[in-house]
Amino acid sequence: MKHFVLSSLGCALLAIGLSSAPVVSVAQMAPAAAPTPVPVPHPDFSSMNFLLGSWACTQPLRGKTRSETDVYTMSNDGMWVIDAATSPPFDQYRTVAQNSMTNTTYDPTIKQWVSVYYDNLGGYAIESTSGWQGNTASWSGKGLDGGTFADIITKVSDTETSDANTTTDPKGQVTNVTITCKKDAS
């Protein structure tokens, strides 16, 4: 009797195993459709290529001269112009270096150039422009705190720019400065 029960159990397990095994077809499977590459439209940076390289910038601030070194590069994927800037301490209010990054690209959905800025002191901003009109580009933005800022950048030449910067803090205090930058000879 044991033999009969074991044989029956073995046959049942074999039947279950065979019924759950995948069926192999000898028919050829249709090849999978090849994925369609999605084109990535790269911004036309031709109007901004003159910026690429190292720049020495100065601005009057609180009765002193604040210096800054800006190094513009193109991102590896060609989607952004990157400005890595550093400014050493220059008065009793700024006792550490300020290091910042500004990434600029073109957004075709809003037809605007967009810059995203952040620094090691907690500063951040987003501003935009429709682009160069002759030798000027008018940038503007609004901070989350309600402050506003405007930059009118003038391309004096391929090696010099002037930036008329106006900042209005949330309390309405307006600060105007002019930043002058000259490209390092290289």
C-alpha cells in the first residue's frame, strides 16, 4: 500500500510539474520594435560664446571695491553655459569668500533665456531674458521673499561687459551697482 501511495503521489507531482512548465514554441518571435530616439534640441549659444573663458570683474560696494573672478564654460552635454565665480572677502561685512554658480540655458517653451544662481552663503535666484537686443540683454527676476532684481548687461566688446544691476529688497530698499568685467587675455 505504501508503494501505491508513493507512486500515486509521485505521478501527481510529475503531472503538476509538467503542467506548470513553460511551453516552448518553435515559432519565431517577431523582433521587438527599435526605440525611436528622442531629439534633444540644444540651445544656440552663438550670442553668448564670447563669454567663454575667464573674466576679472569689479564693482563698488559699501565704499569699497569688490572683485570677482568668473570662469565661463560650456556644460559637457552642451545644454548650459556655466559661470563659476569667486569673490574674496573685501570688507568687515564679508569676511569669507563668496563662491557661486550660475547656469544659463534657453527654454523654448517660454522663449526665454533662464539663469539659475546659487552660492555658498545661501543666496539663490532665477532670472530670465528674451535675449540680446543689439549689444544689451535685460535680465529680470523675483525672489521668493518678494525682492526683485534686474540686470542690464551691455557687451562693450568681446572682452568687456558692463552690468547695471538693480536690486529691490522686500522692504522696498533699492540698491544700484555697476559691475565691470574684462576678459583675461589667453
